[in-house]
Amino acid sequence: MGHPQLPPIWTVTLPSHWATAPERMSVSALLQMESCPKRWSLSHADYSDLWGYDGYPPKPNLAALKGTIVHRALAKVVTALVSAGCCSILDVDAIAAIATAGGYTQIIDAATRQLLDETRRNPRSARAMHILRRKLTSHTPSIRHCVQTLLARLDLASVRAPRSRAPAGTTLERRPLGFGTHSEVHLYAPSLRWVGAADILSLSQGGCEMIDFKTGAPRPHHPFQIRVYALLWSRDPVLNPAARVADSLTLSYPTEETMVPPPTARGLELLAQELRERSIAARAAVAGECPQATPAPEECALCDVRQLCDEYWDTAPPLTRAPDYPHSVWMDVQVRLTRQTGLLQWEAVWEKPSTTPREAAVSVGWSRADAAAASNWRSGWRIRLLDVLLTPPEDGGSEPRVASGGMSEAFLVPD
């Protein structure tokens, strides 16, 4: 049990009901199930006591939030360009079309406000909302540059839709797609029970092009992802009743483009069989309560539920160097509080990870910006501290120091 003055989100809590495998599979779900079944299951289980939404509240991630804003802004601008019959952002009517939609800055600001409103519902965001708002606002110029860079590569001339026709298939529409450029196309292949979302799908008499925007660095699974989208498009009986195949696949990054060879007819069959087999194995891996955990430093560092995973805390957690503090590292630690030495200062003993001897003394300091959290702590509590700054003893010092940062979190481990 947690402490009555501590919000439930800040106590390590197992789910009310464990997750069941999704009826419809996606690339992200498959890869997460394969990477760590327990991570997927903890993330998607029922925590109705914590909030009114599905799954465990994710930790706000600035890079992911920026990526979402970029994608939403791109969809808005592409829809405006296609509606105006523009060939590209260099078209004579493009400036007017984008201005009618609000202009780049206003489009990005609106997407940012909407996303922050959505993020505010997350109980893990309350402590960091001022940081997220400030950082996202300060990143508006770089977000705008990213949007313009990705748009500059789009050539809509070969699939230009008539001005009198509204673009079909955008966002949530489910009807056969006509010639033209369509953004955020939600694909569903009922024969496979798989879903996906193509950022751009352009259709013409002579071809079918698919583009997936990426706001980060290239990753090994990206080609697989867009090939899966090509398969889903070919098997979507509503959007693509003629079963046309994609003949051009492009991964568009802020600094480069990568052309992915589209699957042949035989390649599509083999990919479909691969998805069936991997889906069966993934669903089996997450069946039942408390599936297996497979700790790995790179994956665990990105895990939103690692505070709930005992297997993670029994391994050596990942360390991140702190450029502004050359002798310190960002990491996760579990401590047992022994004595309060100040309003936000505690003496504690180290418990996990085992990289430091158990019961070694450590001092813990928490930020004044989050005083409400640490002011409720009690002697004897076990606390899991995420993304805190660990500094070794200074000359003549006797114990290491743990300090919170802007995105640090503290979770009570109940007895």
C-alpha cells in the first residue's frame, strides 16, 4: 500500500488486470512484444485506479512529443496543398494555401497546444508540464525547419488531384482512395488482423508511392515497417479494392531520404507468412499474468514501466554521461531512506543496483520545483529514483550524492 498523502501514481503498483494480446497487431506492438513481453504487458494492462485511460501512464518524452507535432503539422500542410491542387511547396499557389491553413508557425503552435492538452491528462506529466511547455515552445523554430525540410522533398506533380475534388482517404476516412496524395492513411488488412498508418500515399495512373516521415535517426526496423505498410495496403479491401501494389517506398528523414525496395508479389506472400508466424509467437509470449522480462540496457533505458519491473532492478541499469557534470552520470537507483537532514535532503542506504555495495550510505537531494513529492517521504521507505544524477564522493567526502533533475521521478516501493 502507498502513503495516503502520496498520489497513487507515485507508488509501484501492479496492474488490476494484466493485458491480453491485441486483436489487431501493429509493427510497434510486435517489436515491443518480441523485445520484452513483460514491458508490453505492463504498459498495456489495466490501471483504472491511476487514471481513466488504457494502459500505464507513459513518461513524457520530449523527442517523441516533437515528433508528434511534426507529423501533425505535416498532415495539415499536405492536406492544404493537395486541396489547392499544388504540385509542391514551390507551386505558385502554395504560399496562399499554407497561409489559408494558418501558416507554418500557427499550425505548429496549434499542434503544440493540442498535444500539451492531451499530455496534461497524464498524471506523470503534472510535475514536468512547465518544462515540457517551455522546451516545446523554444523548439518551434527547429520543428518548423524540420517540417519545411520534409515538405521540400515532396513532389506532388505526378499525382496532382483536380482542384474540384476534395482529397480522399485522409485521417480516418474508410473508402476507396482515388488518384491524388493522401496523408495519414490508416490501413487494415483483415486477413492478417494487422493495422498501420502511412504518412503519405500517392496514387496515379502509373504508380503508387508510399512515404514514411521519420523525425529521428535511421533505425534498423524502419525498412521492415514501411514494407509492412506496403503489404497492408495491398491487402486492404476497403481503401484498395483493386489490390494495387506500392511500387515506390521512401523513408524521409530530416537529413536524408532512403529508398526501400518494394516487395515483389512473392515477397508480399513471404512477408504475410512472416507476420502470421511472428504474431502467433508474440501473442503466446504475452499470454497470462506477468510475462517474461528480458532486460537489455538500451531497451530498458526507454522503458516507461521499468519502475514496476523487479527483473530490471536486479540488473545493472544503463548510465548516461552528464556533459555539464563531468564526474556524474544519469541513472536509476533504489534507496532506503534513513534520516531526513533538511526539507528536501535525506540520508539513505543504497539497495539497487548492485554496482554499488548494498547498504552503502548515500545522500539524496530533491528539487524545490517538486517539493510536494519529497516532503511526504518517511524514514524507512524504499524509493526507486528514475533519471537522477549520481555524483561520486568529492575529495574528503564519505558518500555519493543523488540529485533530481527536471525529468526525475520517485516511486515508493510498498512493503
